[in-house]
Amino acid sequence: MRLMRITFKLYASLGDYLPADRRRGNELPLDVSEGATIAEVTAPFALPPKLVHLVLVNGHYVPPAERATRKLVEGDVLAIWPPIAGG
């Protein structure tokens, strides 16, 4: 199995799902299987689905229907935000 490196970023309250030593910067370099999908990368982190609101790969929005099949490539940056309330 070949591995590739991506950067995984979790913002706001989702940062609590990162290892304690990575929460301050909100990002974690990850070695994942070549061709891994967004869903496969996020599964080990047990993110509550209702908190996975905005998903971006390299700054481009990925709709919920594509997250189980959207494959990542070497060097991708996967960023996830929870719903944000404000006014």
C-alpha cells in the first residue's frame, strides 16, 4: 500500500478532535492511503456528522454528496469547519 501526505485542518470546536499537541495550530500532517476519500480520512477522528458543515479541499468547497467518493491526492489540504453562528 502506498501512502501520501495531506494536511488535515479542523477549525473552531472541531479542533478538540485533533491530538492535544496539534490543537493550537488546528492542523495535522497525515499519511493516508493513496486515493483515500474524505470520508476515509475523517472516520478515525469520529467527528459528529452534524458538526461537519463546511468541507474544503485546497480551498474548494466539497458538497456533502461528494465527500464519501472525493479522492484526495498528495499534498491536498483538507479543512473542515462546524456550523458557525453569528450576527
